[in-house]
Amino acid sequence: MTAAESGPAREDALHGAETEARHSGSARKLSEHPVPGGGVLLEVSDLRVTFALRGRTVHAVNGVSMSVSHGETLAVIGESGSGKTVTSRAIMGLLSPAARVSGSAVLLGSELIGLTEAQMRRHRGRDIAMIFQDPASSLNPTMRIGKQITEAIRMHLPLDHSEARARALELLDLVQVPSPRARFDDYPHQFSGGMRQRVMIAIALACSPRLLVADEATTALDVTTQAQIMDLLMDLQDELGMSMIMISHDMGLAATYADRVLVMYAGRVVEQAPTERLFAHVRMPYTKVLLDAVPRLERAPHSLFATIGGRPPDLTALPVGCSFAPRCPRVEDLCHAERPPLTEHESRHHWACFSPCPDERR
Ligand SMILES: Nc1ncnc2c1ncn2[C@@H]1O[C@H](COP(=O)(O)OP(=O)(O)OP(=O)(O)O)[C@@H](O)[C@H]1O
Ligand code: SF4
Ligand SMILES: [Mg+2]
């Protein structure tokens, strides 16, 4: 890491007011992150997803290519509707049959796109698992916690009832639910939001997946619980050697926990780089605007936070050129005529822009 890469841009991102409260005393420094252990675990190429909606076509994901290395945490960020969830659900085979999916997602050497539900089930849980934003709607309110975990285990592993129960207790212990035996027969409503999210993590980890996709996994939680859950996920990742895709609106979370950050806009990747590099040398105007919108402590009380002007594009009628052009402070004529390709301009730093922001830390 260079001095510039650990400089003020990243500090700014980390010192947003919310982020400060969220991570005080609990954040891992980036320098403590494991160096991704070489070798690609997941390789996504030209992934596209459309939905037919009232006679129109929604172009939700438009040629996403990305990879995740063994042991790596990749943050995927972008405004609401940018295609983060649809991308991950397409990889997991969890979209409705109405979705049209093309492209490739190779996990541990196996192509996932185009698999039948029965074929996909062999990978889900074991190779790739997902945790969602809202544990309340993901857990069955009428079923005891222990039974829900046991059923998830038995769906994937050839264990009898008592072996599955022992494994479920082990998992509850792993995700630090206090007194797992006493809580085993509780119902979800007897757990707090943070404890329910721990149960969801236990279910996701039931078969020790190689890749965990956490989709806004902590967004619904208060800031203290959020930090505890993120720290738990990081510890589990180290312990189990998993890779993680962390989907978030929150630049502060990405800056604190991810090895690499990928920015999406209108169903495309518009910038990606190792975390330190991205925050110190942001080049794509959209990423810059996202960063500028992070609330900061030093702003005067009651001052308005920067917002992102304009509206996200209509995914049923994307422009031929750059999708960000109508909102971009650096727009040029060319941006309306042609789409900028995502290109690796610096080592491991890719951006898609004809007129990138100047590199202020060069
Ligand atoms: N079943 C569907 N039918 C039609 N359009 C859909 C469907 N599912 C998702 N979309 C559209 O696809 C686009 C991308 O949605 P997605 O949920 O991936 O966004 P996101 O980046 O995860 O946003 P958020 O941050 O709000 O979770 C949105 O415009 C959404 O309305
Ligand atoms: S290509 Fe043009 S419109 Fe798009 S982000 Fe770059 S400068 Fe802005
Ligand atoms: Mg989403």
C-alpha cells in the first residue's frame, strides 16, 4: 500500500458521521485483511438479465463481468435499482422464471447459468449461500429456530436427526448466539433483530459454503448491532476461509471491510479497484458523486447532506451512450453518442468513462 492510498480520501469515506458511530472500536483495518489467497473462485462474464414488464423490457443487468478470489471480500455498491441484487440472484439461480438470464458465472469450475433448479440446488448452500437484508421475512415465524437450522442442514448433508441437531448447536455457538441449547426451541419472535440475523448466518453457513453473498445483510439493524454482525462475518470468513460478496449502499462499510470495491450503475460495472486505491484515486464521476454524498461529521449541524442530483435511468429505455450522462457534471458530446467501455487503466483499477475525474492524489 502506498502512502497516497491510505490518505485522506479514504479517511473521508470512513469518517462519515454514521460510519464513525457504527465502527468505533470495532473496525478491522484494511491492512489486517488477508491478502486474497490467489486463484479465482467465481468468474462472471457478460451477465445479462431482463424482465418483461407490461409489454416493456426492463434491462436490469447489462453485461456484468467480475471475479471473486479465494478468501476475498468484494463490496458491490451503487444506488437503489443499479442491479446489485438481481446480479447476485442470477448467479444463485434465485430469480423468478420471468427473468431472462444470459452470460456466464463459473464457480469452482462449474457453470451456474442455465442450470435446472435441481442442478442448482447441489451448489446452493454447499458452494454458495446468501443472507438477505430482512431476517424477519426470511425465517419462518411458526417454526422453532433449532428446527429451521436442522432442516437447512439435512437438506444438504446426509445427517440423521441427532447429528443435525449437534451441528445446529455448533453453528449457533459459531455465530455467538448465547446459550444455544436454551434458545434452540425458541421461535423467531423471541429473538432480537441482531440475533435473528445471526440465525440467518448460521443457516447460510450450514454447509460451509465457499462463497457467501451478504445482500444488505446489516442494513435493517441499529449501528452497534451492525458493527457486531460485520465483525462476526469477518471473523467467520477468516476462520472458514470463505470468500464474500458484500452488497451495500454504504460506502463506509465498503471502505472498512472490503478488499476490493465494485461500483454498479444501471446494471453495469462502472468502476472497480482495490478498496484503498478506489477511495484514494476515484476516477469515475458517478463514484465521486456517491462518495461526496457520504455524510461527514465536520458539516455544520442541520446542514443538508449532498444528494445525487437527477434520477436513475429508465431501465426500459437506456440511452445509447453513457447511462450516467444526464446526471454527470463532466459530460461531453461523446458521452451521449457512445458507451464508454470498462477498461483497466491502472493496475487493477478499471473505470468506464471518457472524461474521468482528475486523480487528485497523484
Ligand atoms: N421481477 C422483476 N420484474 C421487473 N423488474 C425487476 C424485477 N426484479 C428487479 N427488477 C428491476 O431491476 C432493477 C435492479 O433491481 P435490483 O433489486 O437488483 O437493484 P439493487 O441495486 O439491488 O437496489 P437496492 O439497493 O434498492 O436493493 C430495478 O429497476 C428493479 O425494479
Ligand atoms: S462517460 Fe461521460 S457522462 Fe459518463 S461518467 Fe464519464 S464523463 Fe460522465
Ligand atoms: Mg438490492
